[in-house]
Amino acid sequence: MLNNSNDAIVLAIDAGSSRLFGGILQKGKVLATFQKNSTNHLCADELGLYLMQWLDFQKVSPEEIEGYVYCSVVPELNPVLEECSRIYFKLEALSLRAGVKSGLQVKYTNHHELGADLIANAVAAVKRFPGENLLIADFGTATSLCAVSRKCEYLGGTLVPGLDISMEALAGRTARLPEVEIRQARRVCGRDTVSAIQGGLYFGTLGMLKELCYRMKKECFPDEELRIIATGSHAELFEKQKLFNNIIPELVLLGLDEIRNLNLD
């Protein structure tokens, strides 16, 4: 599929609290993605063999990978990701961490407390929508909302438990409530336990997002135009609600690719 191209193919990986989300990119476009459940006990060989099989399915050889970039909110996985890059791709990994060029002015009080995935999201959003005020909602393990000004200032954000955490808490802390599929609900008034949980999770999250977006706009961008972007594993569930101007599931990967470009020697 890609063997005849002379353009760099980049492998980008976002290491979250419960999963790895990654993909290959070329010329600023995502060609293919993968998701893999992860734990702190993941080793470099397990990850490397998984990536070899996935790349083989994509008809891409390891030698074609010319860049390897990652962000991580799990410190224990950082050496695993870097060792995998060296052993299986013969590359030094670029990690999105303090000191790496992002093109953003981060207004966070302590930069080390800010999730690298949120920075990658912001970099991609600024690249795609330059000169605009942005709110970025990320549906990950946590649901986050961050504000980025038209001047490329990362102003801050807010965090709440994600849909998966909320559902697992209901099932784990109660005697009779089951785990359910997280899906777009048609009605909030359920007529059985499963639909009651699904309706509560879906419309509860929707109502929360509307309030958070309203307050973030009021605090950060009063009387200014604003674009609201959604990303993450559950973002597309809310597409029909017209809360977001854009839904970009691969935003973090696009941001990692751009960060690699900004840090090329």
C-alpha cells in the first residue's frame, strides 16, 4: 500500500490509563489506527510483536517507519515505549514532555501536571483551525475540556470521570446494577435497568458538557467566537446533539505528528 512512497511514515502512540491508541501517518494524514488495552505490566516485546503483526496487516514493513513519537500519562509505560522503538524500529522515540516544542504558550501553573495527550490535542486543533478560539472535549478515561485561545495560549481546562469510569463505578459499587454497553440513548426515562443506566450516562454526560462549555466560554472567551471540537473514543456518540462544530477522533495522533515536525533537527 505504502511501499512506493518516499514520504516519511510516522508511528504515533497515545498511552492512556487503560488503552494504547496509535496509528501511522504520512504527509499529515492518518492512514490507519489501532487500539490496544494496556496495563502497567506491558513489556516492550509484547508491544513490539503486536505492532509487527498490525503493520504486516497494513502491508507496511518496520523499515518504512521513519519516525516514532508518543505521549503518555502512565510513567511506567514510558521506558516500554522507548525500548520498543529502539529494538523493533531502530529509532529513538520522541516523547512529548516538558521542553519539547509545541508552539503553544502553556498557562498552566505546573506544566508537569498537564496531560501530554491534552497538549497534543491542542497542537492539532491549532494547526487545523489557526486564529480561532477553541474548546476541546476529549472522551477518554476521563472526560476533559480544555481552552486554547486564538493566540495559541493553552489557558487550562476541567476534568470529570469518563463514561467508562462512571459505568464501572455503578456496577462495582452496587449489588444489582450490571455493566452495560455505552451507547447513544433515545430517551432518559428507561423502562428497564439497562436502558435506565444508558439513558443516565448519556444524557447526564450531555447535560454536563453543555454546562461546562457554557461556563468555559463565559470565563475564557466572553463575547468572542468559539469553535468546539470533540475527540476520543466516545465523541461520535454525541454527533447528533450538535454540541460540537467538529468531531476528530484521531486528533491526538495528528498533534503528535505535528509535534514531531516541529522538533525535527
